[in-house]
Amino acid sequence: MGEIINIQGKKPKDSRGVLKNQITFVVGGCRSGKSSFALDQANMTARENKYFIATSVPTDSEMEKRVEKHQQERGENWHTIEEPVRIHEKINQCSQKAGVILVDCLTLWVSNLLFHSNDQAQFDKAVKDLEISLNKCECPVFLVSNEVGTGIVPENKLARQFRDLAGFVNQRVAKIADRVIMTVAGIDIQIKPGP
């Protein structure tokens, strides 16, 4: 499905043995350590040309402080791109020049998509566009998302719709990812590929 395959049937690796277009999906509950884990892994993957695609849209001072804290944690050697909806375009734009791309997070991306349109066809197209950009990407990509399937069933229609769409996106990204990591209480557990 759009993978770059060499003669041996495997994705090509760079001089350090890292898959050139490896997709790593990091999923976990709130405050589980998923963003920290993804950032640490991305920093180990590339020393320069690191691109952070932020889907957050701060709407109050508390959220602005969170964003500032995350920017300080990343440091100055990251290029931050704020894009709440069209993340596939930013992945496409950065792909050839980036050493690594980190997208944080897909859960907020789903929320932003719902805010802009409640049309299922547009949502499906956005997910497909993301899949295409990931499959074409020429550098390692890390994507972060919340696990939404372990809580109670929400009480209202919009919250249930959000949960269902977020779960749908998680499944689609996990399917095309080379690695899937779940974080629980600050501990990372690799669930794809399995042992």
C-alpha cells in the first residue's frame, strides 16, 4: 500500500539502520507519558531537521501555558508547525527535508476536524489524505494519540461521535504503522510488531 520496497522486500534503512520512512504510532491515556516517549524517540532518531506538527489550538491561558511548556521541553532545535486540520499537507511539505517528523496529537486533530465540519465524507477524506502522506513520507514519522476505548460510554451524542471517530483514526494509523507503542503510567509497551 504505497510502501517503498527494496529488492529484498523490506523498507530501506539509512546509515544508522533506521527505516527511512518508518511510521511509529504512540498511543496511551491522558498523562500516560506518550508525548514524552515520542519526543525522546524522535530526538534519538535525528539530530537536526526535526519538525513538530502541533494540532493544538489554545483557547485559554491554561492551554497556552501547556503549549509553552511543551515548546520548552522540545528545545530550540525543533521547527514547530501549528496546523490543526491539514496535517497531511505539512507532512508532505516537510518529508524530503526532515530528519524526523513528530505529530502531536491525533486526538486533537479529530476534535478540530469535527469542529470544522460534521460531514462524514470530509472526515473520511482527511483520514485517507493522512494515510497517503504517511505512506509517501521519506523520513521517520512519530504520531501521538489518546486511547479512547477504555473509558465509559459518553452520555451525549457528540461525545460518542468523537470517541468513535478517534478510535477509528487510531485503528487506521495503527494498521499502516511499522511500530505501535502503548504507554501506561510512564511505561512503554511495544504492541506492533509483537514478540
